[in-house]
Amino acid sequence: MTRAPFIASTVAAVVAVPALLAQSPHTLSGNVALVGDYRFRGVSQSYTQPAIQGGVDYAAATGAYVGAWGSNVSGNQFLNGGSLELDLYGGYRWTGGAGKAGLDLGALYYWYPRARYNIDPGDRYNTAEVYVGGRYDQFAAKYSYALTNLFGMKTRTVGGYCGINADGTAATTACLGTGTSKGSGYVDLTATFNVVFGVSLALHYGHQHVRSYDLCSYTDYKIGLTRAFGAATLGVAVLGTDAEGRFYRYTPTTAGSRETENVARSAIVLSASRAF
């Protein structure tokens, strides 16, 4: 083979690679983000401190998908562990209506390596949920159902806890309750809009029902703005809940420290993310 035909065939092969990838029935994508506070369903998981997050997703042309996502969390809230949350999930998505409508069925496992309640080595925070979601145009709704105790909540871990009054004294009424929290559910309603100058507005309303522990049930909201700047997307969001602070107040695990933090309080959270 002469040099010219060899170069021509090599260039043709290189040019053809993107076209072949575009025609592939499989998609592999990823994301990374830096957030000023990791909020899950309105409640901080990082003790109102910053978090680094990232994930990877695989999707087939059939609609099936699997993925993993991780973030640092607070050791004050998830005790005795590696201060890590790892989410493993998979499901199936249907798309119709010229891409405007969709249905999503799946399952998700929240894993906190080695983390456990102090009272028993077997009482862990790990949680399994199944979910169903639907969307049409810019509107979406999703319902998640806990197959296990919700983040380890049961009689032996939180049952009977009465919390504290506003003045710091022990409460003698309105204890949390007892029993299993299996069957807890979360409703997630979201709407997104393109506003001006490439800015997107996201509105969210959610309600977390905690079975057997009604005082821990709460509603949360989020109003967020995002805009792409080159490869990165910057965001700012206002978040809040109506959760009773006495049940969402944590004390640092540092010996001698008395400072507490209400992880359900309202906040403004900044973020920077990139998808690839």
C-alpha cells in the first residue's frame, strides 16, 4: 500500500468514529458538581457545609438505564461511617409525544458505607426505594416508596425520642412514636421554565411522609435559577421546609462541642456543575 491511500483511509476512519458513536444504541454520560450545601428533600445531608458530588449513567436505546451517584455527607448525621453516600439505581424510561411526554419506573438504593446508629451495629441508614415518575413538557411528578426502614428509622433507633422544647428543656409530650418506617413515601412535583438570557427557572414542591413518625413528616420547596457558562452550569437556589427543627437538630460528634445545627432550616445554596 502506498502512503497516500493509507493516509486517506486513516482520515476516513477517524471521521467515521463520531458518526458511529452517534448511531450507537448505548449512551454513557457523567456529571460532577460542587454545591454549597447538599440538600436532600430539603434537608441538609452535609451539616449545611459544602459537598462534592458526581455520577455516571448508562442508558440503552430500549429505555433501560443504570447508574451510580455519590456525595460526601456529614459524620455528625451519619455516624461511625466514611462520610459518604453512594446511590445505586436502575430502571426503565418510556418517551412519547414527540419527546414531550415520558414515564419512568425504577429502584434506588442509598448506601452509607460502614455508617450505623450508635446503639446497635446492625442498625444502619441504608435505604431501598422504588419510584414512578411522569413528565409532560416542562412539568414532572414523581413518587418514591420506601421498601425498607427510611434511613434506619424504627423503634430501636428513634422510637420514643421526644426531642427538646424551644427553650432547650426536654419535651414530655409529642414523642416521635414507635414502629417501622417501611412504606414511607415522598411526592416530588417540579416545573422548569426558560426565562431570559439563557436562564432556567425550576420550581419544586415536595412532601415527605414518614410512616409511624408523623412528627418527622414535612413539606419542602425549592426555587432555583441556573445558567450555562461554557461547559459549566452555575446555579443559585432558595430552599426551605416546614419540618420541626427539634427533630432535625444535630450536635457535632467532636468531644466537648455543644454547637448544634438545624439541618432543615431555610437556606440559599450556590452550585457549579458540569455534564459530560
